[in-house]
Amino acid sequence: MIDKIKLILSASIALAGVVAFYYLADRPEWMRFSSLLGAFAVAVIIAALSGPGKTAWEFAKSSRVELRKVVWPSNKETVQVTLSVFVIVTLIAIYLWGVDWMLAQGVAALTS
């Protein structure tokens, strides 16, 4: 129950930040953005203190650990794979165009 209250409070504060952003339309931009970002920061902190927020934080931390394990391709490998994909897509497009053309000729022959 406390978690629901925290999440509702967090959403309310975020909404109040959006309302303040539009309410302060005649104020300088820095003031408007400060109110918006401040409200969002408080909302995120309150949401992070809830059960789902803690779960999301743990997920983000474990995702970061997994992301460090990824072996990224080199520039050369990226270019080679990209060119391979372009060539294969072009060949499939030509093949499908040919099949479509043959089917269109067949239907034209049957209907004429």
C-alpha cells in the first residue's frame, strides 16, 4: 500500500512540474525548465524509493553489467555486414520484382 502511495505521489509531483512549466509561461525559460526538471527529479527520487522503483534500479544495474560483457564489432566488420545486407536486400528485391512481373504477365495472358 505504501508503494502505491509513493508512486501516486511521484506521478502527482511530475504532473505538478508540467503544470508549473505551463503556468510560468511568462517567466524566463531557465525558470520554467528548472521547475520542470526539479519536479521530475523529486518524482524520480520518490519513485525510486518504492518497491517497483528498487526493482527497476536493480534491473538497470544488472543491464549495465551485461552491457559491459558485449563484444562490439569493429568498423571493418560493421561495414562488411552492412554491405552484405544491402546486397542481399537488393537481390531479394530483384527476385520479387521478377516474380511479380511474371505473375502479372500470367494474369494478363489469362484475362485477355
